[in-house]
Amino acid sequence: MKRILAVFLAAAALFLGACAVSGVQGTQALPSEGAKIGVRGQITTRSDNPDGSVTLLVEGEKQEDTEYDKASVTVTAKTSILKNGETASADELKSGVRVEVEMAGPVAESYPVQGAAAVIRIVT
């Protein structure tokens, strides 16, 4: 019985630690050094959602340092938007703007992939 309780407590501690690291507690994602770029390309469509989030379709070419050539990306309050190293507004994310996106967590493996953005850099 003590062994089962010890395993349960260890599993709970790992789960809670993972939640804190992954941003479940609502902290804004910070740009990561050396993180893999999910997609780099132009915004081809933008949809403003009723919940306040924004969905972007970003299309480019798959490159050595990117994972996808096309992605449907959700921009939330947790997404960091940067332009020239400074914080930028979601209002700057319009069709035709070139961006690179770091994805936040897993993506839906459809085509195009679908997922939330951790960091969006406006490429000038």
C-alpha cells in the first residue's frame, strides 16, 4: 500500500511540474534561444475569432531550420509577438506580412498543421 501511495505521489509531482513548465499557469511565452521555427513565410489569411484570438494561415517553403511549409496558427494572449526585437501588436499581423513562428506544444498533424503560436517574429 505504501508503495502504491509513493508511486501516486511521484506521478502527481511530475505532472504538476510539467504543467508549470509548459505554461498552463498563464505566463506569457518567451522567445527561446535556438528553438526550432515551425513555419516561416507570408500571412495569407487572417481570421479574428469571437474569443479574442486570431487565426493566421502562414505559407512559405520548408527550409533546413523550419518544420512545415504551411501552418494554421492561433495567436492567443500567451503568444509573444516581436518586431525588431521589440514587443509588437497583433494588429500588425496582416495578410502579406512575413513572419516566423515558434509553435507552442503539439500541433494537429493535418495539412496544413494547426496549433498555437508561442512566439511570432515579424520579419522585416
